[in-house]
Amino acid sequence: MPRGDRDVFTVRAVPGDEALLSIEDRHLGFRVGVGVDARARLVRVVTAVRLKGWRGRVYFAPVRLAHPLVVDAMLARACRRLAAE
């Protein structure tokens, strides 16, 4: 996965109320959909990863464990920023 570049998570498309992002790397492909239901005050995050070869599996093994914590932290930060606006 590319690291450090702010454009890594650039929105690729917005069909309806969902933003779609994708990242391709030599070792894996990553897709994420982020949907917002403002009326219900819900945010939905769906991710999919396609591992490419043994390096992708080795890389993703620890990421798999940390992934829920990272997503929760990102959503909490987004909520704090939006509440401050």
C-alpha cells in the first residue's frame, strides 16, 4: 500500500449516497465504500481486499487485526471534526 500521501484515499466515484475509493498496489487491491444516511445518523463502511501472492498475505496478516481499530478511530475523528463545524 502506498504510505503517507494524502491522496491515497481520494474519492474515485460517488454513486448515490456512497463514496467509493480504490487503491491498487503490487501486493494487494483495496476497495472501500463509505455511505451516509443523514436521516438515521448512520455511517456505513464496507471494505474489500484482494491479496496478490504471498507478500500480500504476509503484509495483510497484522493489518487484519488492526483494521477495525483504525476504521473506528477514523470515524470518531470525522465525527469530532463535523461536530466542531
